[in-house]
Amino acid sequence: MRDYDEAQEQLFFGLFKEYFDSEKDAGKQHDPANYSLDRMYPLAELAGNPERCLKVIHIAGTKGKGSTSHFISALLEACGKTVGLFTSPHLCTVRERFQVNNQLLPYDVLIKESTVFLKAVKAAGLKPSLFELFTVLALKMFASQSVEYAVMETGIGGRLDATNYITNPVMTVIAPISFDHVALLGHTIEAIASEKAGIIKPNVPVVISKQPYAAAEKVLLDKASSVEAPVLRPCEMAETEGFLPNKFPFFLRENFCSSLKAVEALGLQPQPQRFKLPQLRARMELIRKEPRMVLLDAAHNGDSMQKLVAGLAEMYPVVSWTVVLGCVKGKDVHGMAQALKELPNARFILTNPQTGKGSALPELEAEAKDAGLPILCTISELKSASQLPGDSPLLFTGSFFTALIGEELFGAKG
């Protein structure tokens, strides 16, 4: 999955250069004037409405929607189906966002399809965001690849997310909902859940994963009832036997249960012997074992950090981690710091995540101190592995963009 080609990446993104601002500036992209589906319909029509020839499975949630999407795709492939998978963001290569049967689409396909599509977009005078372009481009490529099922992960929220222009999915799935993107989605769990519930469609089955907040679950159930969407619950843990390794993080196993239920509810029976466990980028991902362990996890709120700490205790009970921690401005820094108090024998290096969205480093320093986290140092710009202590296992977390630092220092580009 790390077959990154810098020249090809630059060539691909060079095609989309004029659309970068709306992707990098989340506030601009998602202000009331822009956070709308209005741009999606002419864009999809220009592409020939590829969603109409695909069986779409639509996934929303705060944490777990990415792994759930990957599991569903892999399970469908185990049923002998051809599956397109669209997720975001990517960690190493943009090709991670566009997959068919859990294989990255080749650069030449991406570049050829993008060139033709963008020419038509510009000729039509449309002004979409980068994510909107990627959403329709993914569906267009899946249709051209003769895909039967398209697994589509929302970007932010659900109700007004670009992926939600699709009105007739065959299945929707709501992963666990917690606090994130509060400036956009709302400051209460009910408001956030209401946005996520926006993907629930009339008479379309919805799998509702185990929810950490009862109030969020009530919102989801009320929405499903109002549109007569059949509600399905995750399968039992025992049903995962044969699919997953005996030693596997509990929270990922829970996500798998939701995925398995979604596929079985389509009348399909995936075979364990045909199932291939997908690579989950930056989800308790061990990218190096020697000379020391390096692990990436994109946990970026209190709930996901609690699950990470529990997963580390389960998978690596005797490991003492040096945690490289960096958070994006506006995230639940307090919740993350409090959760990390429970990580035994850990020591912490605080840094700025690699993003233009703004860093919460001053707030993180204060919250880490208040939580009593053992802080080794603060490194405002982490550019080289030589800046890190050379002895202990490393964990990069607090943001997808902090995980990216670990990937660049120790992964494909390191």
C-alpha cells in the first residue's frame, strides 16, 4: 500500500491546484454559504451520474467509519463481488482514497480520468471543492471499472457531506458518534448525531453501531423511524471467529461486527477463508518493528484516544511508549490528555501536526501539564528521526496529521 511515486503524485495534484484552497481551509469550505449539496448535482450530471449504476453503501460516524468502510469492502470481495472503496484522508499516497477490490487504482488511471473530467468541469464553469471533485471522480472511475458495489465514507458530518448527494444507497451504516468538528456540526452530541443521521434514507436499512452516547443513539433511532428505515444491530462477537486474528483490538473488532452485519443484510455470506484483512492506515498501525517499534494512530478526540489506550493495553501490555503527540486547533485536547493519563509508563513529546488547519500546541502544553503527563520536551518542527530519543518504541497520535509525521520519518518516505 506504500507504493508512493512522488513525481506521479505531483502530476496528479497539479491537475487540481486551483481547488486546493477550499480543501485546506476547512472554515472556508464549510461555512454556511459553501456547506451545501447544491454544487454536487450538476457535477454528478456532468460525469453521467455514475452513482445510478452502482450499489452504494454509505458510512458516516465520528470514529470508526474508515475501518468500517475497509472491512465492508474486504467482506464484499470475500463474497466474490467487485468493490470500489472511497475514503479520506490519505496518509501516504492519494491512491489510498480510490481502491477497487482493496487495490489502489493505478496512477495512470487516476491521471487520465482526472484530466478528462476536469476539462469538462472547467468548460461547464463549475466551481466545486476538491473533496466534491474527488467524490464524483471516485464514482466515475468505479463505474468505468465495472464495479458492482461502491463503499463511500463521508468526509465531515453526513447530512450535507458531498457523498450524501446519493439518494438511493442499498445500505447505510452509522459508526460510533462522539465530539468532533463541533464548530461545524454543533456543540451537543444531539446536534452532531443529527448531522450524521442525515445519511439515513427512506426504507433503506441502516446498521447502527454501538454508540458511546445514549443521546446520539436516540437521535439515530428517531431519524430511522421517521423515514421507515429498518434498523440493524452489529453481529455478535462470536461471529467474527475465522475472520480476525485472535489478538485484535476490541474497538476494531466492534467495527468489524457492524461491517459483517451490513454485508449479511444484503443477502450475502462472506467466507472466512476468502477474507483478506485490509490494511488500516493510521489505526493502531505498526509500520516498523525493528530496530524499534513505530506505531501510528489517528485518534483525535477523547473517545478515540480512550479506545487507543485500551487497545494498546490489549495488544502491547508491557510496552512503554514515547508518544509523539500533536493536535489540530479546535479538537478535544482536554479529552485526549485526560485519556492518555491511563497509558502506563509513557512519556510524551509535544509537537505541531503537519497541517495548514492550525495547531493546538499551546493548549496541548497546558492540558498535558494539567493532566500530569510526563513531558520529555516540545519540538515545534519535527523534521528528522534524529530529533527523537533513539531507544524506546514510538507512538504518533493526536491527529491524522501527526500520524503523517511518523509515516514520513519511518514509513514509505522515511
